[in-house]
Amino acid sequence: MSEAKHKVVIIGAGFGGLAAARALAQAPVDVTVIDKRNFHLFQPLLYQVATAALSPADISAPIRSVLRHQRNTRVMLAKVNDIDRANRQVMTDAGPVPFDTLVVATGARHSYFGREEWADLAPGIKTVDDATRLRARLLMSLEQAEITADPVERQSLLTFAIVGGGPTGVELAGAIVELTRHAARRDFRRFQANEVRVLLVEAGKRLLATFPEQLGHAARRALEGMGVEVRAGQPVSEITMDRIRIGDETIPTRNVVWAAGVRASAAGRWLDAKVDRVGRVEVGPDFSLPDDPSIFVIGDTASAMQPNKMTLPGVAPAAKQAGQYVGALIAARASGRAAPKPFAYRNFGALATIGRDYAVADLGRMHLKGRLGWFFWSFVHVWFLVGYRSRGAVALSWAWSYLTWERGARLITGAEVALATRAGEDAAPEPAKPRLEPAMTSAS
Amino acid sequence: MSEAKHKVVIIGAGFGGLAAARALAQAPVDVTVIDKRNFHLFQPLLYQVATAALSPADISAPIRSVLRHQRNTRVMLAKVNDIDRANRQVMTDAGPVPFDTLVVATGARHSYFGREEWADLAPGIKTVDDATRLRARLLMSLEQAEITADPVERQSLLTFAIVGGGPTGVELAGAIVELTRHAARRDFRRFQANEVRVLLVEAGKRLLATFPEQLGHAARRALEGMGVEVRAGQPVSEITMDRIRIGDETIPTRNVVWAAGVRASAAGRWLDAKVDRVGRVEVGPDFSLPDDPSIFVIGDTASAMQPNKMTLPGVAPAAKQAGQYVGALIAARASGRAAPKPFAYRNFGALATIGRDYAVADLGRMHLKGRLGWFFWSFVHVWFLVGYRSRGAVALSWAWSYLTWERGARLITGAEVALATRAGEDAAPEPAKPRLEPAMTSAS
């Protein structure tokens, strides 16, 4: 392979970046994929890691393994700090990496709408570490509720508020109510399942705003049937260590989870490019910068206008399709072939699952809900998992959870979950006085 | 259940503590199990988490799940700070817990033989967090070796030294040489498998000192066959960030792993009891303190003399048997039945596995080695895993690894593995110049 070969650098190995790399497998170019993590993450299932149903490895695949057979592709684990457009190189903490063509696919992070002080109080889940931290926090709240002798503190520990009624918030609320109530029934002695309170807070009028109205209502009914209190139409005005304020109401809670907003990564700043109000880089119909046809931005980092005047949605299939398109375009240029026909987003629909046997699916002409939706959803998700091992492990974990109601990954790990001593200091628990409940006869 | 019932407190839910709790399931006592973690860990397989073959959840079971059906037993997640023998209560960070009978089963931690400054330089694996940290460190070294342009630094990153030639050291050395050489062959471009160097350092004359000599030699030959350099008979005299000194030789390495020594937990201090030179509490033949028949110490925390004048070995089966015995003894006392007959350790043998299809097993009269040893070892380990889910998941992961040579849990996670910038600062890597190797045709 000669030095002179055209250099394509892809930043980010999410759905978009990985699709672009794969589309370049046969192209006469040198590809370098840079990511700050060594694994690709199937982010749509991250909430299942946070709620102890799956292990991180179940929904991850090492980037090197995924791209192992692409002989023209190099994987680089490094953190990108800037892009030097003048000298055409990506600045990383492992040195500069020159490019002829650049694909930026660095995703999004949470947005707290200017209330950045909420970030620590109401964590969201974007990374594996976010998810294991949230898992530890949820499980630790139950443990502390078992220990404390103060009923007010116990209620606050047993109240879980999820902010944001989109798919992530809906899925988290369903999974959290299942995890906590089920654990309360089976594994704890000093509180009952009906003492656990799960709130889903949405500032807008209804849940799943991007879905047809009928499915949003169905999701709400399903969640309420599971015991979730849905608060729609009122924004959150305050979050502190021990309470949340929704409209005029203050609710004591130690557990607030953020699923309300995202903003694009820092790529707009790196590129010194025009961005929209959530930081997405404005790109042309082929995802290139208006002033540079060899720099592409895709996925959650891009604001791409479609022919219907809507921006491309920030979902995995859209990122994947954009990556495939850009990869094909670069491959065509490199081999002197005709460019592929203009990008057109194929919307296969949207899905949101609610607990262990309910989901809503918007397939355009067809709407699914209930158990059929759940089976459809499971099939689609497992199918799209990258790598066969993940597929098998996830299917097995799910089948196991479904049959036994058992949670497989209920571990509190990590230095950050040093036992909170606050609960213990002011409470002298009556020790060893278990309130016994009849042994469960079902599954185990 | 009356307040007046006899209170048994068990500190630690390892093999010993859990066995004691289970033996008390039908006894007319109130049992409280205190642990600082919410899960029981199958520690003998922890090295497989550290080498990316298994996920933490595969070898863990929530303590509450394990003890769910014991109606007389309460689980408490809390950190023990002291034991107040005068007032007969355990001091935890969630308040004091009174006891009538106490079982201390708090295990062991690493010992650096007075060189505590080595703890950060040469981490060992006792906890899940230790194992995931070591996993991140091993994988990160490979990633950095791929990035650096300095051949001396690369060799140092590709050199792995394991200190301690007991079963843990032997198992780690085999797993590390497999993981790193295999990854080098398949997933990295800038170094070859034969550039990876794995050393196993043992101060004593031979490996597996507690096994019959013949099996120690067999283990050494097997490791050497896999490419491990075994250095026996010379102690480690120095460990720094970038080198290890063995006898007169200094070897540059960024990866030193500790498997050389353990010392008992702080229980001796809590109890103000007589301890041996590795901190184990000296107990009578029934595991009680010489001056208090209602306080028991078992497992790695205890120094228990056997009739043959040997102390009980610090292995999982011994801890489990001691827990069962002590639980039965307490149950007998509580119900006014005759005490069980004196404790006698049943030694089922010892096992050490070396890589993916070799193991040595000492079954007393019978010695196994090779693939038969491996199958036997796998069967025994999977069988003794606590909880059916673990059993199934581990069997699946192993079968998968065995058939495909794929590593399932190759994730670098955790805040502590912030990208080491040192490699990048002084090295300006030649970017995007992959040294290509023929695509592997085998399994994937």
C-alpha cells in the first residue's frame, strides 16, 4: 500500500461512523477510524444496562473486531481535541492525523437547557459508564431504603423521577418501575412494592411527541397500568439533592434521571462551522460542509435538511444510512465512478418498549402496540445488534429475564458508589427486625 | 417472630459467610448478613473477567437473591468499621448491629510484603473493580502500543509481568498470553504476536508450590509452550512505572500484575484477637475465639489448626466447609440439639487452568493434566457457581470463547482509564500507515 493513497479519517465509531467505514471496505483509500472508546455501543439498549437486565458487554463490540477484515482500515483509540482545517489534520492526544477526506460522526451528549448544574443531580445515559453509574444509584437507593429508620427519608429514596417523555424516558420509566417494584416484592423486607413511586415528567402535552398521537396515548396508559405516574404539560423548574419541582408541586426524591434533551458534540467548534440551536453542524444534502465538499458531518452531530424541509431525525437508522451514503460517495470519488444518487432517508419506523411485554411501534401505515409490538421490537433490536455474540447473549439474557423475572446484572460496582453514609449517621436503625412476607412461590 | 430470638450476625457474604447463612435457614434464630457489596462473587473466576473472557455479572449473584427464601435472614449492605465486643454489637456506617452470636468471614486482601508503594504499580485482583481496572489496563497497553512510534516504548507496553507463581499467577499468565497474542494476531496492525512478552515471576523454586511437584513442572512446560517466560527462584526487588527488577535483571514493562501474597482482612484488629503473621485470627478447632465460644472466624480471615498440625488452606472449599460447620453448630445450640461432630476438612483437590485447553488437577491419589484436566476444571467451576443464571451464562461464554477464540467482554470502561497522554506527548506517530497482514481465515 503506497503512501500516496487517499486518506479518509472517520471520527467516531457509532452507527454513522461504522457504517461509513464499512462502505469503504473495498475502496482504494486508506481509512483511519478514531474513537475515544475501544468499542461500538448499541446505544438504544443502554437503558437495559442501567436497569440491570443486560451487561455492558452484551451490547458492545470491540471496534477492532468489527473492522478486522477491512485491510485498508486502521483503528485508533484516541481523543480528538480539534480539527486543523488549514493543514488538513485531526488533532488528537496521540498526535495529529492528516486527512484528505474527513467524516465527523461524534454524536451527541445531554443538554440541560442552560441548567448545567443539574448534570450531577439528574444524570442521563449516553455511555456505558453513565449506565453502570445509574444502575448503582438505583440499586443503592433500594439498599438505603432498607436500612434507614426514617420513613420520610425512605419515601424519598423510593421515589424515582424520570425527566423527558421521549422514547428513552418512556423506556427508562417502564424498566425502572419493573426493576424496583419487583425487587421490593422479592428481595426487600422493610418496604412494600406499593411504596415505590415512579414519575415520568414531560414538559410537552404528551408522551412520545414524535409518534402518532394514538401511540403516545397507548404508551401512557400502559405505563400508568404498571404504576408510573405520568406528569405531562409541566416543566421541571428545580432539581436538588433531595427533591424535584414540577410546576407548583415539590416532590421529595433522591433519584432523578435525565432523558430530556441532547445537544451535538463539540464538532461544530472544531470545524468552525455554522451550527443550529442544539449545536448541530449545518450540512448540504450530501452531508458535506457548504464550503468544503471533502468534509462530511453525519448522525446526531449534523443538521441535514431533507427534501420535505424536515431535518433528518437523530436516530440510529438515520445515522447508519447517512454513513452508508457518505462512504459510498467517497468510494465513488476515489475510484472515479459516478456519484451515488442523492440521499433519501428510508424511515422504517419508530419503536418504544414499555416494560417486559408491551411496546408501541410506528411503522408508517401500520401501528403496533401491546405484546405484538414487544415481540417485534425485540426481534428488530436483537437483529440489528452488531456482532453475533451480542445477538446470542442478548437473546439469552432476555429469554431468561422474561421467563424468570430475574435480573441478571444487578451489581453495584465502581468507586463512585462509596456507601453514602448520610443515611446512617442520623438514623440508628432498629437492627435485625425483619418484617417478613410470605415466600414467593413463583419462578426461582 | 419475637424480639427475644437469638441474633446471629454474619459479616461477609463470600463462600464462608454465605454457607453459614444457608446452614442457618431452618434454625430458630434471627440472621443478619452484612456485606459492603450487594453481590456474592465467584472469586476463582475473577481472572477471566480481568482477561475479558467473562463479564462481572457472569460470576456474581445478588446476595438478596441467593438468600431470598430464608425467612429468618436479613441482608444489610453496609461497611463494618469495628466490633464492640463489650456491648456485643457490630459497628457499621449504617449504625450499630447487636449480636448474640457473631460469624466473621471478611476474607483477605493483597499483601505486598511491606512494599505498599507497589500496590498502585502492580495491582492484584480481589474485587470486580480490580478486575475491570486490570482489563482496561491490559487492553489500553495494546492500544497504546498500536499508536506509539517509539519502538522502545512499544516493547515496554507489550511486556506483561505477573508476580507470583501460585494458581492465580499461573492462571493469569496463561490467560494474558492468550488474550494479548491472539489480539495482536487478529486486531492490531503495528506489532506482531511474537513481540508480546509475558513473564511469570516466582520467588520460590517452582510454580504451584502447594501442588505435587510433577504438576508444578507440567504447568511450567505448558506455560512455556504458550510462550510465557517463567522466572522461578528469584524475588522481585523493584517495581516502578516502567520497569521491574528480578534478581540482577531489569526488564522494561508498563504492565505488572500482582498475584504473590494475601493478608487477612482487618478483623483481627476489630476483635482485638491474636493473629498470625499474615493477620489471620487464631481460632479453636470449632472456629470460635479461644476466649469467646459465641464469636467465630472462618475462611481466609482465620488461622485454624487441623489435627495434622497444618492450618486450613485459604481456598474456597475450605471456607465453604467451615461456614457449613459453624452454621450447623449455631443451629444445634439454638435448638438445644447435640453439637455436630468435630470439623474435619474434606480436601477434594486443587485445580489450576492454563489457557484454553490445559489444566492441572491434584485429586490426591489422582493427578490430571492436559485437556482432560481442563474439562474437569471447567465442569467443577461451572457446577459450583452460585445461581443457575451464572451457570448458564458462563457455560455459554466459555463455549463461545472456546469455539471462536473470540473474547466477549473486551471493553475499556471506567473513568480511571482516561487516555494516558504520556505516550502521545513525546511521540509524533506516523499516522495512517498500517502495516497490513494477511486476513485471518479462521473463525469469525
